[in-house]
Amino acid sequence: MITYQDLLQVGESDKDRMQFVQNAITLHKKTDLYLTAQDAYQYDSKKNVTIINYKKLLYTIAGEAVPDNYSANYKITSAFFNRFVLQENQYLIGNGVTWKEDSTGDLLGADFDSKLQKLGHDALVGGVSFGFWNLDHVDNFNILEFVPLYDEEDGALKAGIRFWQMDSTKPLRATLYEMDGYTDYIWRIGEEGQILHDKRAYVLKVKESPADGEVIYDGENYPTFPIIPMYGNPQRQSELVGLREGIDAYDLIKSGFANDIDDASMIYWTINNAGGMDDVDLVDFINHMKRVKAAVVSEDGASAESHTIDVPYNSREALLERLRSDLYEDAMALDTKSIADGAVTATQIKAAYEPLNNKADMYEYCVLDFIKGILSVAGIEDEPTFTRSVIINTQEEITNILQAAEYLSSEYLTEKILTLLGDANMVEDVEKQKMLEESQRYGTAGEE
């Protein structure tokens, strides 16, 4: 593992620093965190690498393994991991951040909420993501494009390297971020590394003139390192850890089930008095039957009989359902299927949400630490809060509010009920209409 102290030992030689950056990227790609994140992003894209790389084999009488190119080989991938990550991230920060000061949202940039969602998603998938306070907005880096350089003494992030390369035939680009500025490097194919831009401060002061155009005349840095890590959990690891084996088992069983049903839909054959045929010959016979629907048995006295079978499914269905239930339990996710089948009370809904609430509580601490770090770099003082997205029994909630109506103001009642009905923006109009109707009613009563 490369650390901040390793960078300090390199010195100021351009060649040595370029070599350090290149070595750091190479070593980073070999770490467990990076390798796990690589697979996790594949699972998040519904490309479960275990089932995709699974190969069916046949074995000859001599024990030689040969590819099975004849029987069905479905590769059904599930979306469990993507669903779990999306649910946890949107549950906590899907409604954005609420600030005490109205100006904070503007100071952090108009797209701060969307950037925070992306950072949260990357943190849950890869174990950690990184937010770079870039003058007046946040840029996000994931673990597959950023090498963190932590301090060996206090564990704080003191430097880092962002790198990217379109493919192996394109140049490698990298930016070394340090406390006192950042430097851009490039490695073109077949050439030695070069400095693309010399070290510059994070906050540049620019002036314009008719003769010289735009000129940088000064620069300054932030009081602390402007890149803040966001972790997805206290363990600082990908959410795929502990779930991958269950997802693989589910996909393999489901795919195998589909393969068996496909294979069983065809008639299978027993061939009598054909002892000279080995396993590969038998497979060729079946493949020939599938293609032309007929075959000639050349052996004297040999005969072929067709048969059909029924694939047992009860045990597999039970195991798939058990795996699905275990995955939701292990991921501490909300299984909406459990509250969608029939009417449920508010108490039952709250109970179903409890595991997700517990997990979101731990995740919230990580998000708050990140936001506080960004606020510190940006020089902003405020306290963020979140509104979690929950399913409710609307009818029961409205009934409970109406039962307490005598203790609540009319405006509060209107706001709560319209919010539950999804018409929160109608509160002001409804209140005005109610006041108009009351004034008309009392006015008519006075005339009589």
C-alpha cells in the first residue's frame, strides 16, 4: 500500500515524481479494495461475473474435459446488488439535503444533491468514493480512478492521484493532488511520461487585458486537503462483500433450472447394442436429432428408443425463495413484496423498515462526515439533515391526524393531509379557498 509518507520521500525531482505516480497506479490496481470494486461495479451493472464466466463441460471416457456446446447454457443474471445499493442510497439521500441556511445550497453548487447521490452510490459499490471541492462545486471520483494516499500517523487523506485511460492504445492521464496544489501528467504510447501542466494552486486569480488576454497572476490553496473520502459503511468495504456468494448461488441455480427445462423439453434417447459409442459420440447423436429430427443407427442389431422426463422443480423453487429471503435479510433491505401482498398497518410497515433504518443510520454517519469535510474546506457553516423516503398506509395516517384535529391548527392539518396525498404544493391555495368559503358562509349568516 502506497502512503502519503512514501510521496514525501520522493522529493521534488520531476522524473522521480512521475515514476512514483505510475508505480502508485500500478500497485493500486492490485489491492483487494480495487479488485473487489471492479467486480462490484460489474454486479451493479447486472453483469454477474461468476455466472457470465461459468462454462459447461463434458468428460470423455478417458476423463478429458471438452466444452459442452450442445446442451442449453443460459446465463441468467439477477439485479439484487443494484437493487440493494439503489434502495439504500435513495432511501437516505434521494430527497436531497435540507439546510438551515437557504444560501448553503447555492454556495455548494446547483448540482450538489445529484453529485452527492453519485458519490453515495460509488461509496456503497466500491467501498469509498472521493469528493473534490473545486472552487464552487464538488467533483466526484470513484475508487477505480483514484489512488488515495493516507497519512500513516493519523489516517487522514493528505494526497491522491486521479488517473484515466480510454483503452490500452490511448494515453494514460494522471493528476497528482497535494496539499499545496496539483500537477497533470501524461504517458503517450511509446513515449516517456511528461508533465502536461506544472503544479498550480487550487484557487487561481485571473486578470484580463486587451494585449495579453486572460492571465493567471496569483493563486492560493485551501486550509486543508480539498478531497474528502466518503465511505459506504463503517467497515469501509464494498456492500458486495458477504452478498456475492448468495447472489452467485441464486443465479447458478436459476440458470441451471432453465437449462434443465430446455433440455428436458426435447425427447432423450437410449441406444441399445451400441457399446462402441463414447460420450462425445452420444452427444453428437443428440445434436443430430435436434437438427434433423432423424438418425440412422448403423450398428447391427442396434436400436434407439425415445423417452420424455419431467424436471423436478419444487425443491429448486423452495431454495430460490430461501436464497432470495436470505439476501434481503443479509443486505438489511426492504422487501416490498412482504408489504405489497394485502393491506398492512402502519405498525407492520414500520417493522418492515427497521432493518433498513438501522443500516441507513450507519450510512448516514458516513455521509455526514463527508459533508462536514466539504463544508470545512469551503468555509461554510451549516448543519445538514435528510428526509427519508418511506412507504406509508395513507388512509391510516390521515385517520390518525384527523383524530387529533382538535389539538392542531387548520393550516397544520391541511399541510399534513395534502403532503400524504402528494399535493403539498397545494397547501396555500387550499387555505385561501377555505378562508374564502368561511367568509362567505359567515357573511350570509349575518344578513339573515
